[in-house]
Amino acid sequence: MTSELDDLKVYEETEVGWDENTPPNEILDGEGNVITDKNYGDPNAPPRRVYDDLEVVALREKLRLNNGIRGLDICDPDEIERITRIFRRDGFVVVRELLNAEQLERFREGSARILKELLSIPGHGKRKYLNETGRLPHRYSYGTSSSSRHLMHDPAWASMVDLPTTTPILTALMGEDDYYVWGGGGDLCLPGAIEYQQLHSDFKDDQDDGDVRLDYARSSGLIEVDPDKPFEELDFRTKRLVFDRTPRTVTINFLMSDLTWENGPIRQIPGTHTAPQNPPSVAEEADWMRWSTLVGAAAGAGVFRDNRAWHGATPNLSKEIRALPNLEYSPGWIDEQTLKKSMPYEIWETLTPHGQKICRAITEEPGVWPKGAGVMHALASKRDWTKKHRTTNA
Ligand SMILES: [Fe+2]
């Protein structure tokens, strides 16, 4: 019997997705029970997950007319100064052709292989798929659905940590080349992900470590500041600049397909990486924010994101999967004890010398398999069980 998963690809049209038996905004808890959280879903979502449903058609037309940032900057990989300026200004920057044809193929193969594992788990009742815990239907995170929280045990992800195109850019954004990989995963949506995901920051910047970040910003030349003053004696604007220039994480999301107005392009709100206030809910969000997406970025490109910048997923009303596998980096000033071991030593040995240096803090001892690595499951309870009970990749 053939299955829609037999020849799964994360680019071009597919039979996958558009499951009309999965109601809009249906969220599962850790055990797989449906929970109703009115604050979480998209109140404007079409009522049926059907390609030709009249409200889906109407939303598609709105997206066709409006979706995408006008005049989106897209840089070449060697435009380091421009990339750095835009990243600091907006909290994200799109760079074309980060991956060559062979690297793109390798990442596409890995992204499809892992997704196939997730979609092979049957859904409840007549549903085609099992939703991921706490996530809107037809949306999955490669990272959070892995028991180890990362995919650094996978050769496709590990082989991307140090690329000729990305390393000079990361070095400029971090201020120096002695930084860390803290993990990798990414996210994807299937065709028929009709809901908007709420805008969010990936973490809250507590800003309680001014002296550490000032020392780093000073020594790496990220800002010019009086060499003798401790953090507390700086004026308020300079204090802010110290925090603005030292994000705790920088993520690269790689595009497996072109981002179009129709296939769920990521939305990013420029300038919000330095905002301490919370982003609006989906119901309160302004239209211009809904259309603030990275339409026009092509397969093989990537988005460098300050993870504090407000962002969110948008409806995929196409017939194509939209996958954005990622790698997550942290600057040298963070406490490396906070990084989790997710890379097996045997994978680490295959990396370039720079790749080995930046992955040192996430690499296990020889012969020790990282807890949970290699087990994918949509439900949090299943992932937790694996993490507690399995210590090998058998
Ligand atoms: Fe996010």
C-alpha cells in the first residue's frame, strides 16, 4: 500500500497536510488530551481545514495582496558590514545562498527524514497526524519534538555548524570567533496550517548580568565605551546599548523552499529585539504585523535571528511543506555549564577544527550517547519517558 509519506519532500507540492478532521486551534497537552486555551489560538482562523473552503480562499486572497515586508533587505553572504548593520537595526537579517546545492540537498533529506518519523505516528480518531504538545495543528518543532531537545546527533544538522558562508557572519555578529553552538532544530508547517501563531520572543532577557556583558562588549569591540567605568556608572543609554548588542542567542534558520506569500513565511517584527514589553496577542495584532513576513527569500538562504525579536509562524495555505531547520549559537560570555550535551563524540570527531571548537560544550564523552537523542515524538510525555529510561541509541 502506498502512503503519502513514501516520497516525502520538504519542497514542491505534496499530498501531506490539509487534514480536515483536525479542527482549528486544537491543542494537545503532554498526554495527548485536547485542551481549550482561548488565549492561545487564532480567533480569526478559517473554520475548516479545507483547501477550497470559502474562508480559506478569502484568507489566501488577502495574503496574495498583502503578505511580505515591502523592500525586504536580502544580503549576499560576503556583505558582512551590511549584514551586521541590518541585524542590529532590525533584530534579524536575510542572507541569500548560504547553502550550496549539495548542502541544500543534504539538509532537505534530513528535514524530510525526521518529519516522516513524526508524521508516521497516527493521530487520534480520524485525524491524519498527532499534533505536537502545546503547538498549533500541522506545526512541529524539530527541536522540541526530539527527546534531547536538539538534533545535534544527526549528521545533516551537525555538518552545518561551520560553513564558509556562515562562520564569518557569526563572527561579526558575536564580535569574536570564540562562540558556542548550543543546539539545533528548527520548525516546519504542513500545508493546511491555517492559524497564525502568536508573536513571541524565544526567551526573556533578564538583563541582570551587565558587568559580564559589558566586559565582553568592550573586549570584542562591539561597543566603544569608557574603559574604566563599571557597568553601574554608565549612563542609561550606554547600559541599554550593552544589552542591545549582546543577545544571548543567535539562530540561523535555513530555507528548504522559497518563502512565498502562500506557504507560511516566518513573520518578524523589525526592531523588537530590544523591547522589554510583551508582543500583542493574535487578536490584538495590527494588520501590518500580520503581513511583516520574509516573502521573497529563496531556498538555500537563511535568516539570522536575534532570538529576542518578536516573530511567529503564519498560515500555510499552499500545497508545499515549509521547513526551516536551524542552528542555535551563543556568544562566549554565557556560562557554558548551562549548555546541554546533545552531540555524540563520534559526530563531533567528523567536524572541522572550528566546528569542534564551537561544539565543545555540547559534546558528550566518547562512548556516551546523549540522553534522548534520536527519539522523536509529538507528545511531551513520551519524550520524557525516553529521556528517563533510555541511555543508548539502540
Ligand atoms: Fe520562536
